[in-house]
Amino acid sequence: MMAAASITTFPAPKASTLKRRGIMLVLASPPGGGKTTVSRAIAEQDAQTMISVSATTRAMRPGEVDGTHYYFVSRENFEEQIAKGDMLEHALVYNNYLYGTPRAPVEKALSEGRDVLFDIDWQGNRKLSETAPADVVSVFLLPPSWTTLADRLHGRKQDSEEEIERRLGKARDEISHYKEFDYVIVNNDLQDTIAQVRAILEAERTRRTRLMDVDAFVETLKP
């Protein structure tokens, strides 16, 4: 009788000690496409990530906390930050309120090797990509079908039929910009979508251009 073959086991590799710059991970989708759910799930599962907090000129609503849900600022303050270049991106919403991403907290996180998640639309992605092209990784989530998307919006039972039609109209426009994104995922199964986004994040973390001290490390490997 032949002896059973022995199996050699190896210790699990240690996590890389190379310092890296963080990533601006943009998650976009049409309304009801799942970008908010996916970004929150990743932030909860991965300690190296954080969700970007936007600034806005609208009034604080009941239950909202300044610095957690939004940075609530005056219009004068917001416009001053735009003029100084302190906003990575910004937009006027409903011709009334300004929304935007303050530069300082994002830059701080990136320099510390943390990844910042952005739950924004294609316009925000375009502006971020123009402002910081080396830092942005963009993912667009597509619905498995138009019927599924419409069912998701109706299933919320939070909006009037008029509002749902408006959102579906916006969805058509959002989907038309999918080619502007680095990655496209069909969000058919939520857990599978989250896993795919996390795989993208892990791969992008090892991109050579983000490893801040890789050149010095390689020098230590020379005989």
C-alpha cells in the first residue's frame, strides 16, 4: 500500500507594510441602482474606508448631525471655499442649494492611506476625475433590467408616481454615461456586487503608483 502523500503547509503571508496613498472610490448608479447600499456596506466591512461627507447650504433636517450627514455651511462660506479651490467638486441642486466635497478631509484621509467612498452621480465623477485623476477609481452599477429598476423604485413606496417618473427619467440619463467609468457591474445580487467592488478596491490598493515607498523598499532587496 502506498503511503499517503504528506501535505506541506505554509504560513499565511503577512499584510504588506508598504505605505500607500488612499483611493477616491466613486460608486455611481441610476436612482434605485444600489450605490448607497453598496457604499455603506463596504464602509462597515472595511476599516480602511470612509464615506465622504459633503457640504451643503441647505438647512439641517431633524435627526441630522453636522459633520456626520453633511457639513452645513452658509452660501457665503460655500462660495468662498469654491473661490479658494477648497472644493473638489460642487453642484447647484434644484437651482437653490449648493452641494460639494470639501478638499481638506479627503486629502487628509488619502495621505493616511485611507480610501474615501463617494456616492455621487456621473457629473460628480467627471469633476473629481478632472481634479484628481490619479486618485479616482470609478464604478458604475447597472440594474439587471429596466423592469427591475422600475420595480425597485415603486417598491420603496416613498414617492409619488410623478416623482418616480422623474427618477426614471434621470435614470435614463445616468445610464447613458456608463462609458465614463473604469468599471461596470450589473447589480443583480447585492452580496455579489459588494464582493466585486471590494475585489476592485483590493486590486487598486496594490497599484504601483499608489505605493509611496515601494522604490525605497526595492532598494533594500538588492544584494
